[in-house]
Amino acid sequence: MNKNKKYVLITGSDGLVGSECVKYFADIGYEIIGIDNDSRKKFFGNDASVLWNRKVLQNSVENYKHFDEDITDKSKIEKIFNTYSSDIDLIIHAAGQPSHDWAANNPVTDFSVNANGTLNMLESFRKFSPKASFIFTSTNKVYGDNPNKIKLRENQMRFTPNDDSKFIGGINEEMSIDNTTHSIFGVSKTSADLLVQEYGKYFNLKTVAFRGGCLTGPSQSGTMLHGFLSYLLKCIALQKDYTIFGYKGKQVRDNIHSEDLVKAFHEYHKNPTIGEAYNIGGGVNSNCSMLEAIKIGENITGEKFNYKYSEIPRIGDHVWYVSDLTKFKKDYPNWKINYNVESIMDEIYTKNINRWSSKG
């Protein structure tokens, strides 16, 4: 390897967060090692494939090297790490199986990808590149359905915490992960989250778990089982069937643009800590209910949308989840949210409508 070059290794490099990381860190001078085997296509079908995004990256990012490998293949991952070794300055582990519903039907594969795959990454990191920083894209599902114990009031378009609630500014990292139903997906991601923290604290490595709300942006290949804003906009624009599951469509999510998330990653890497965990999302400035998202989508597309409704919510789903960003902002005061829900949805639509229309 060229000792004058520094590398960022990114798993899930063709996906939403991974591709944003590829472009961002390439732009500031890093060499990029991407690992992605288009598992989204295997999980969710052709519409979820990210190969279109890989082609964009390979055509537009000069300093990008791609490996079409599976993170569950320990020997292949070790070989990549061994090749670049101490030249790896940063590892961003964004690969994973992201769907509640898919995991419930495929628990062994889900755990193998999310937990064992993360263990493979951590072991190779510890063995070959221990001076690097290791960033893991975790999830708010580590808290299971404990957020659903928050007392809420019902408004016309959404649920919201009572005015005197300690959660009015969002959910912080002190919420328990115990005595709760996580969903099978939530358990595999929680296992990975704890491994990332433990490798930091036990082996004195620079690791962090970012517990994301809804991660979104124009590079997301949204499907019915994952990528809610992208998939919703596609359904509105093309007048496809869409079903809201439970809570009258008033369930609330915070949404963070992948660019804002990657900038948070960079802030961490400038001053990394040991075995930390942060809640990260749109916070109080970028969140919406399902009903509100549909209204925004109708305004953007100019299409009236008739959706279906099922009374039965998804297991482990949250009625209201907004991230409290206080801890991260205190530790990294130069970081801020630049996008809100409206600007995120507008960009998703503008950059994807031609591709959606051509595929039908």
C-alpha cells in the first residue's frame, strides 16, 4: 500500500448511508474501500437493488475500490483488512439487514448478517487496523417498545408527548434496553450495538454506535419493508398501493438526511472516543407522522393519494420516536441538522422521479 494514502473502509457502500459516506470522504481526499454484495436485492427483490448506485459511484468517484463480498464471510473480510491493514484510518459499518418484517421470517439469516457480520468486522478491525476509528450504524430499535410507554396525547395528525413529559425534547440514551419486545431485527442490531461498545471499552478501541431514527435521502432504494419516505413518495408519484399499519397513521418518526448523518460521522472521527453510543436522527426539527408525510408527498408530487389502512401495527413498532440529540451536540458542538422533512422529501422526489417512472 501507498503509505502516503489513508483509507476509509465502508460496508454497505452501495446503499443510502454507505454511498453518502463514499462521496463525502472521497471529496475530502480519502481513498475509499467499498464492500457491498447487493444483499438488498436478495432480501427485498429487484426494486430494492442498489446496483444502480454502485454504477454511479464507480463512474463518478475516482478513488473508489469496490469489493463484492458478504460481511458474514470471515475469511474474505480478513483478506480485505489484511491487504490495507494500518492504512485504514476509518471504518464505517453501514451494512446490515434492515427490516422488522423480513427478520421475523428469516431470524437465522438476520442474526448472521447483523450480529455475526458485525463481529467479523470488529475482529478484523482489532487484528489488522486497531488505530482506526470504527463507526457502526445502529438503530433506535435497541430500545424495543419502551418508547411506547411514554404518555402521549392524540392530535389531529399525530401523537405527541404531554407538555410536562421529560421526553418533549426527544428520547435520550438513558432509556432502558431491557424488559421490552425488540422484534427479531431489534435483537440482532442490539447485539451488534453492544459488541461495538464492548470492543471499545474492553480492548480500548475507538468505537461508536449511532442509534439512528429514520435514515433517509435520495440514494435510498425504498421498498415496502424498508425506506419509508422514499417508498412512500414513489407510491404517491406512481399511484401504487400503500398500507399504513396501525396507530391511525399518527405514529411519528424523526428523519435524518444521510448527508447530515455522515457529517456527524466525520465530527466523531476528528475526535473519537472509546465505546460510545449516541442517539441520532432528525430530532425535534425534522420529524413527521405518516399522515403528515402523505400530505407533504401530495404537495410535492401534485397527486392526491388514497392509501390502505390496517388496524394491526407491526410488532416492535414505535408510536412516537424522536431522537434527543443533546448528548452528541454537547460532545460535538460544530455539528448541526441542515435538512428537515420537507426538504428531504423534495430532494428524494426531484432526484428519483425519472428513475422511478422509467422502471414503473
